[in-house]
Amino acid sequence: MVVKSIRWGILGTGKICQDFASAVGATDGAELYGVAARDFTKAQDFAKNFNVTHAYESYEALAESDVDVVYVGTWHTLHEAHVMLCFSKGKNVVVEKPMAVNAAQARRMVAAARRRGLFLMEAHWTRFMPAVKEAVRAVEANEIGEIVAVLSDFGYLFGGEKAHMNQFRPEMAGGALLEIGCYPISAAFHFLSSVSGLGPPVTVVASGTTELGVDVSAGVVLKFPRGRVATLGYSYLGELPEQTTIIGSRGRIVLHNPGHCPTKVSIVTLAGQRNEYQTETKEYPLPKLEGTLNCPNSEGLVYECAAVGNLLRAGKKESDVVPLDESVHMAEVMDSVRHQVGVVYPADGLLSRMSAGRPWLQPTALGIFLLLTGAAAGAVLKRR
Amino acid sequence: MVVKSIRWGILGTGKICQDFASAVGATDGAELYGVAARDFTKAQDFAKNFNVTHAYESYEALAESDVDVVYVGTWHTLHEAHVMLCFSKGKNVVVEKPMAVNAAQARRMVAAARRRGLFLMEAHWTRFMPAVKEAVRAVEANEIGEIVAVLSDFGYLFGGEKAHMNQFRPEMAGGALLEIGCYPISAAFHFLSSVSGLGPPVTVVASGTTELGVDVSAGVVLKFPRGRVATLGYSYLGELPEQTTIIGSRGRIVLHNPGHCPTKVSIVTLAGQRNEYQTETKEYPLPKLEGTLNCPNSEGLVYECAAVGNLLRAGKKESDVVPLDESVHMAEVMDSVRHQVGVVYPADGLLSRMSAGRPWLQPTALGIFLLLTGAAAGAVLKRR
């Protein structure tokens, strides 16, 4: 049987686009069809370096080309515009995480994909790593009992000239949450919302700290239905353990450092008494890719790329590993975290801006509103 | 030089009292002078089993005896009464953690100790373990740079007949927070409040779940001054990794499982690039004790016992490893956590009971109060 080759377009030429192109180049049934940049020279250089068949001088030209699917790897403040551009030309899209700057954008993108019957997926590549799939298998095989909690973290020391980096600009939707905090949140959703079938969290609490108007470090607690709790941490201030632990009633699973793209998983099962464990550790070496990659373990992007190919060939419009509703829910959680930590972007609404960092303001405002309404109603009645 | 022997009294005969008596028996310069129980037969049996010189038929009789210091190891709802009893007879006290059911009790005990010039310490024995002292040494020697975050957790699967256990009775101040959640909170305070010199946290957020009216699982985020964040988890629903990680700007320190009484510490220092580490792991085997112990690593109680002996011989009224102000602050944090998770005890105040689980109620109530006060003042002024 001849497998239909998927023609990929790469929208953007930054570091993650480079790594993704390398991955497409190494994936069976995937073809590097086109690349586009705002600067045509950059697209031409990229095409030469990564053996991409066509270089386009605009994003629009790429969206109008014969690609089957576009990988949108631009800065996240541009995602909505670029995803919508691709949709307007009838193209399927994989969009880098975070899909959106806030939930309103995510909802618009998801609605557009569904309205047009196009494929859309947020690029949570972690979930396609074999170590993570092994964790899912073990959970589904009931090896650790029912999942009761998730602990996950991601952090590194941000060492650059902060004032000059997009990561530290509110107007660029900077901050550690959207860049790295999205990984622990995705891990919590993956195991507690999807795999456990519990759906989105019922409450979100967070506390953290800001620099130059963006979040640099925080802790997040998500409470899912049935009292399942995810305790998550992220930081630009130091190297966290970068580990995800899925706790079950009869054991736990550890996705080892680097937990945002792990190659090693331990399944720890209780063997009788407390503190008596049986540990089975499995390693999943990464495939070899040509050239130098920018990000750690980017070889693992081939798993995501292959999975998307299979979905497209099967005519699917959405991945059940990274469902679209979940992407919206994750964006909602990130809105709430930012709000509680006190970070607002120009793209956020007015009430968000007023009450960011003061999560009690909204209910207090509601209380005062109800009181005034009641008093006004009373006065009207009295006058009659 | 002859070291003055410290005469210990044990108030209570439960599991932790047994383990503490074994530790006193194995500590140089410590003497098992007396034990008291409500049931005299129990005190006599205990005295025989642990070679305690005197058995007393009441707690009062022990407090009136010639002991230098009393270890109060009764159930935590009784701590305040028993500590106060010892103080009334002029005795120094080490009180099991949690020192108190709530901050009001802790404040009263600390005030009484200071007023009477007596020694008081909450038994946070973790801090006296050599592995933890090594972590403190490494921090103070600046081996991991400035501390920026702490991650800590403790959880086990509570397997008993819940409905019949004190741990699941609000009137017995049950719940996982006071029994095991106090350990991650203590770890956060130890490294971020004391060792870093930052003082108590500025905000506390928590979310968790309850069963039978007590908390069974939660995540807690403490924000300390200078934006340092501690992300903590505890649970009765499954075995958590039971690990404490102290993250610095140039490395991290891991206190390995069982993190609430660790014997192994890893000092991980950055060696150039991200994800390039140098790890030094040190183990501190426990001393051998006679007989069977009830709790994991209870041999480590000898370190706490020896430290208290040194403090008493030096005429100190307080430990600078577990300062009294910190015990009060920890009790305040635990009050806040319970409040947010929705657990109230009969010993808590009315406002706590009204607003537990609704942390926005207090500011809303304040907002309405201020509004009404303003309206009333306006009306009075207008009438004039």
C-alpha cells in the first residue's frame, strides 16, 4: 500500500520552525513542501538549509499553495491571525503552543476550524513522546489504580537581557506561563482531564511573581472533578526538577527530566507496605536527526509530525490526544492564572485589566452591585 | 567536663511517644525520667518497656515532677491544655507537630512560654536531620546561589476505616494538612523564611478536597517576600514522591524520599549550559536504636532530642532552627489553607466557619460593610 505523503508548509523561520522542519524531513510519509517568511531571503535560506521544495515570499502565498497542512510557528501573539489566514485558504493547521494569548482567541480559532471543517491541533508534542504514551498505557491498564493527583513543574534560569526580550514584554504576551508554564498545565490536563475522563478543572488557584509586567515564577493548583488535585510550578528564576509525576491509588508514574519532552518513564507500583515499591524504568532513545537542533530533545517532534500525518490521512479534523476543547480549557486556565498572578495583556478585556492580581475584586464588585440594585429596587418600591 | 543530663518526661504513651522515648534512651546526655498517661497501667507498662525511671498516674503529676523538659505527644487537640499544664508547673516543653489546631492556640502557647521564661519548641524534627543540615550548610555556603523556589510534597494512601478514625473527625481536628501537610509547609518556611531570612509568606493560596468534613488532598502555593514561591502538595489519597527540592539561581538541592525525614541529599549545581549539572549525593545513615519503632526513620528523633538538650544546657528559651514566631506563622498559613479548602474545626472562630471554602466572602463582607458605613455616615451628615 502506498501511503499518501503529507505536504507540510512551515509558516515562520524561527528556532522552533527550524527544529520542526528537521523533524518533518525525518518523518516517513511527510514532505517539506513549502516555507514562508515575511522576509523572502529568510524563506529562501530556510528552504535551502532544510531542503524545502518551495520558498514563499508571504504567509499568504504559502497558505494558497498546495500544502496539506501548515505548521504555524510564529510568535504566539501572531498565531490567531496566521491560523485564520490558513483557514481562509482552506488549509489544515498545527499551531505551536500556546495556541493563543488568551481563551477568547483560542475559542475563535476552534470555532473557525469547526465551521470550515478543517483540521486544527495545538502542538503539545509532549503527549506524542513514546515515554508519555507508555505512561498513558500504564494508566489505562490500571497499573497504578485510579489517578488521584498530578505534580508537574518546568523552570529554567532566564539569563538574557530581559528588558530587550519579547519574553518580558506584556504587549508581546511575554511571561513564563505562556512559554513554559503551559507544559505542566498540559500534563495535568492530559492525565486528569483526558485520560481519566474527568473533564476540565473546577477551580484554579495560583500565586506568583512578576518582573517588568510579566510573570516569572508561580505555583498553580488545579482542582479537577472528584477532588483530584494537580499541583504545578513554573519559573524563569531557576532550574526546576522538570519532572511530571502521576499519582495513582496504587502507585505512581514518573516522567523524568526533561519532563516537557521526556525519554524516560518509571512506573512505581506499591508492593505491600507503605514505602515498599516496585519500580520499572523504561527508556525511549530519540531518533537521530540530521543537523543541529535548537531546543532540547527536538528530535521528538517526529512523533507529533507522524501522528498528525496519520490523522490527516484518516480524514480526522481533530486529535483525540490534544482535543480542541481541551486547548480552549487550557487557555481559560492560563487566563485565570495570569489574572491571579497579576499579568494582563493588551489583548485581554477591561474587567481582566481592572481586577488582575486582585481576584477578590470581581465578587466584591458583584456584591456591591447586587446591594445597590437591591437598595435602588427598595427605593422604587417605597416611592410607589 | 561532665555534661548535665537532661531529664525528659513523656506526656502521652501513643506511637510517637514510644518512638520518642526510644530516641531519648539512645541520646547522650538525655535521661528518661518520667512518663504519664491518663491510664496509670499504660504509664507503668510504658515505663517498663522503655526503661523510664518514674511512671505517673496523671499528666499533672508528671508536670510537678523533677523533669527538666516535657515532651507533649498527645493528640493535637489536647496540645494547648497539656503545654499550659506543664508551663503552670514551670516546665520546659517540646510539643509534637502540629503544635496547635489553629493560630490562636499557637499564639497563646508562645505568649505563655515567653511570659514565664520557659523553653518551648514545636517538634519539627526534619530540620535536625543531618541531610537537612547539610542542605542548609550548602545554601549558606552559596553553593546553589540565591534560593528562588521550593517544591515539596508528602502523601500516602490512608487505608483505614476512615469513619472511625480521629484523622477523619473535624472535632478531633482531623485532616491531612495537620498530620502530613505540615511537613511541606515547614520545609518551605525553613528554607525560604528562616534560612533565606525573608520572613513569613505574604500570600497563601490553596485548593483541595475534603471527605467527611476534613481535607484529604490539596495543593498550596506560598509567596514569600521578593517573589519567592513555594509550591506544595499533600494527600491521603496516594503515595506522593515525598521529596523536597530547594531551587537556587545556580542549582538545586534535593532532599530525597522520605522527604519528611530524609537521609539522602543531592546538591545539583549548574555546570555551564542548561541541563548540564554536577550532582553530589550524600547519605547519612540513621543511628541504630533498640526495639521496634512505629514510624519511618524515627531513629532520627535522636538528633532533635540531642539538639534540645544542648539548647537547655545553654539556657536558651527557644530554638533558632524552629523559632516560635515561625511556628505561629505556620499555624496561620495552615488556618488559611484549611479555610480555602473548606475545613473548619469547632475550635475556629465564627467568621472562619462562615467563610470557609469561600475565601472571597471576607473581602466581599468588608466591601459591603464599608459601603453601608459610608451610606450611614452620608445620611447622618445630610440630616444635620
